[in-house]
Amino acid sequence: MPKDRLKFPEDNLGVRTWLKAQGNAHGGQEPWQHGGGPVWGWFSYDPKLNLVYYGTGNPSVWNPDIRPGDNKWAMTLFARDLDTGQARWGYQLTPHDEWDYDSVNELILWNHGSHKLATHFDRNGFAYTLARDTGKLLVANKMHPFVNWATGIDLQTGIPLKDARYSTHQDQETSAICPSALGVKNMQPAAYSPQSGWFYVPLNHLCMQYEAVEAKYVAGQPWAGASITMQPGPEGVMGGFMAWDGWQGKRIWYKQEAYPVWSGALATAGRLVFYGTLDRWFKVLDANTGKELWRFQLGSGIVGNPMTYSHQGKQYVAVFSGIGGWAGVALNQGLSEDSDGAGTAGVMRGLKQFNAAPGGGALNVFGL
């Protein structure tokens, strides 16, 4: 909607922005009544502002044609008063989501001088920095140039500038959408270092074909409404890891990875950054330069989050290994068709070279 047509405040947007489509896909109910928008990610808390921050997931169903409208408040970052639950602000990142770009990834709270900020790396491929007290959008830039579903974000309205060539519709296969539904970053958390002032971000580099299909709501039954296949991004790799300046909205350094980086990141005061890969490597990089300093191959792919602690004066780093989640579901369940595992079976078939199935879990601890 153009800026001159935007009005504030508006009431009941969580109902009025779910419009009826032709047919009876919703079983006679209003679309908003089973509209998705689940909360399944991370929470942050500012004790001085008494605000808790989180994001909501995709609108249901994946077929966007049977839920016209912005579909608020799916795909939304919220700040709520902890005592009352009242929303202080909300910002919808991907109105009328057409690609399953859940917005459940973490909001990392940090300060830049006197500015109290929150930074969020979204599945949709954009990195956002907002004023965490008011929700004012300050930065919204692509994490990687291959993102193509939108050319940019209007900082005044927060609305993405969508490229219609990559929109999805029922019974139409849309090709070369970047990123895939896995997102440029999924729910594996990034890390912030007060020493460098940068964020360290695990990345996916996958594109997809997306075909929305007819789907009718039946209580208690799976309700997807789309078929997806995925391919490596234009660089020919499926993952990466980067340092990011959240104030300027730009990448500092970048390291390619053969597979999506599905572990979280850990940054330490010793200017080290830790993360793990799906092909079983646990790695340490120099936080300033991105140079790899050490690696160790574990018994299974890593989707866990590295952590550090001290005991009797010695510091340790630990990580849980055991391939799983969306990245490992096809491998663990023996799925083989390209579209199985919501599109991961085909593109990540090569993980069989590195991982037994089902992936076994182990806690791995190292002395620093």
C-alpha cells in the first residue's frame, strides 16, 4: 500500500487483513481462525524497558491464494510489556508471505552509543536493525546479493518492494526463488561480540521452485498446500558464515560452506567465533578476519548451539552433535524424492557421505 494510504491506528488488523478467497478451502470458517503465525523461536528481554521480544511464524496455509491480504500478525516482530502482555510495537516483515519465510529468528539486543537497538536476521534474507523501545526501522539490507523475491525494503513504511516474477500462486510453478523456504538464516542463532561490535551469522544459500496447490482445511490433518524443491544458490554452495555490522547494515567478511550452517554461533571475549557444520566439522575462526584457526570432525552433523563455561579455573567449549531438524529430516527418515522433507531430501542428498542415519547425539567438550 502506498505511504499516503497508510493510516494509524487501525483496529482489528489481525482479523481484517485475512480476506476470503473463492471456494471453500477454509471449511466454512474465516481464514484468520486457523491462520498460523505460531511462536516457536527465541525470546529476548530488556529489564529497563520491561519489554519481551519475539517473532511469529508463517501464515497458514502455504498456498497464498486462499488467504488474500497482509495476514497480520503472522511474520511479525513484537515487543510486549512483560507485566500486562500489551504490545508496545509490532512490525510485520513479510506481509502476505508467499514463501514460508517465518520470522521466528531471534532479536539480539545491543547498544550503539546512546542508541538502544535490536537486530534480527530474517529467513526472508534481510537483516533488520530497529530501535528497541519504539520499533522504528533503522536498517533493512540484504544479507546476500542473491536474495531476489524483493529488491529492497522501504525504510519509511517497512514494506518490502516485491518482485512479481517470484510471487507464488496456485497451480503455477515459480522457479529460481532466492532464498528457499529454509531462508538465508533459519532459527540457528547468531552471536554478537561487544569487542568487535559485529554480529556472527550462520547462513543458508539455497533457492527453490515453489508450486502452491489446492488444499482444504480439515481439523487435525496436515495442511501444507505447496510442493517445494531446492537447489544450491548461484555461488554453487549451500551455506556460509559471515560477520555483519548491524549499525551500517553491511557484511564485514564472509566464508563459504558446502552445506547450510545449521548450528548456532558463539563469540568469545578472546575474539574467537565457534560454529558447526552439517558435514561434522566444529570450527573456530578469528573474529576480526574470519580466518579459520582450528577444526575438529565430530561423529555427526551439528545443529546444536556452541556454549562455553569455566570449571576450576579452566575454560571449556561444548557443542551437541547429531544431525536432525529440517536439515536432517530426510536423511533420518530415509526420504529420497526431491520434494521430500519439504524440499531438503534432494538438495542435501550428499550428506549421506558424512552422516549415518539416524543421526546419533553426543555432547562434545573441548578445553580452550
